Amino acid sequence: MSDLQGFGFVLPHWAYWGWLAVMPLAVMYWSARKEKDSAAETPDETVAMDVLAEEDPVKHATGNGFTHLLDWVSDKSGVFVALWTINAVVFYFYEVVMRYLFDMPTIWVHESSYLLFGMQYLLTGAFALLHGAHVRVDILYVKLPPRGRVGMDIFTSVFFFIFALALMGTSWTFVESSMSMNEISLETWGIPYWPVKLMMFVGAVLIFLAGLSKLIKDILLFRRMGEEA
């Protein structure tokens, strides 16, 4: 950090990555302990066939043990990444205090925060897919009967997996290229970029797994609806 002398406090790179890894886990553990201590009642699981009139019936499909595991990963990864927002608030508060009260603007707060938001965008696709938050062009979809909607989801999953696999392959190429050239940011902070690009690959893997879970639930629900019809 000798090149950064005279800039005041500069967050080390290892501290930035370490804090982003540990802080959400600590908050999630504390939250789980609080919920356990309060003995909050868990709502009964919604039966899939009772909510088929909703826009996305498979959101309430029961699935199986494998899909439950994938859904758990998608949900917890989304919560984990969402907690990073707390860091951005703290970072920018620190920047405002240092800049306007002590006339010592930072060189790392803005870059660390926009990298954080970029990684959040890359990593929350699986969480959004699990909870039905992605945009759907539903001009025809909403006019289909419930089983038709599930069948349409199965059909269009082909295009989803093409996208997910292409994103995985392309992002891994970016990671390898960034590591080979020891790519760093052009700002004075000079943080390595390969961990940021690695998050693109991780996000692609997460959304692929979330899509796989949804496809399995779609197929199970489609068969069940056919049997009950």
C-alpha cells in the first residue's frame, strides 16, 4: 500500500473481500438465532394444486429433495448478497463524513461500492427466478390454462438453458483472461478484477441451478395435473 501513502485510510483489498465473505454469514447466523429464540411459527406449506390459478403455478410446486436443495441455495445466496447493501450505506456514510467534515475524500469508497452493486446484480438472478421476480412477456401466457402455462414454461426452458450455458462459458473465459493478465482497475485503488468477473461465472452457475430446479418442478407439476385431470 506504499503507493497510496498520503491518501489517508485505504481499505486493503484482502479486507474488502474478506468482509464481503464474512459479514453476511454473521448477520444470517444472528438472524437465524433470533428467529429460533422467538420460536416464530412457520406457515404451513402451500399445496400446489390449490393455487394453480396464479400467474406462475410452479412457484408453489412441492418438488422433491433435490429441488428443495437447489431452492435453498438460490434463496440463501440471494439473502447473502442482499446484505452487501448495508456495506454500501456504511461506506458512503464514511465518505461523506471524511470529505465534508475532515476534507479527506477517499479513493476507494466509490469504486468498492459500484463493484459491489455490479456483483449483486450478477449473483441475484437465481433468487429472482426462484421468487418469480423476472420480467415475463405474458400477452399469451396469461391466456393459457394452468397446465398450458406449465407446459409453456417447460418448452421455453430450452432457450433459458442456452442462455445460461452461454453465460457460463463466456464468463469463465473472462475470468481466465483477467487472471492471466493480472488485470486491475484503472483507479488509484488498483483492486484486481478477476474476483469480480468470477462472480459473473458464479451467478451464471446459480441461475442455471435455479432454472434446473424450476424445470424439474414444472415437469412434476405437469404430470400431476395431467393425472388429476
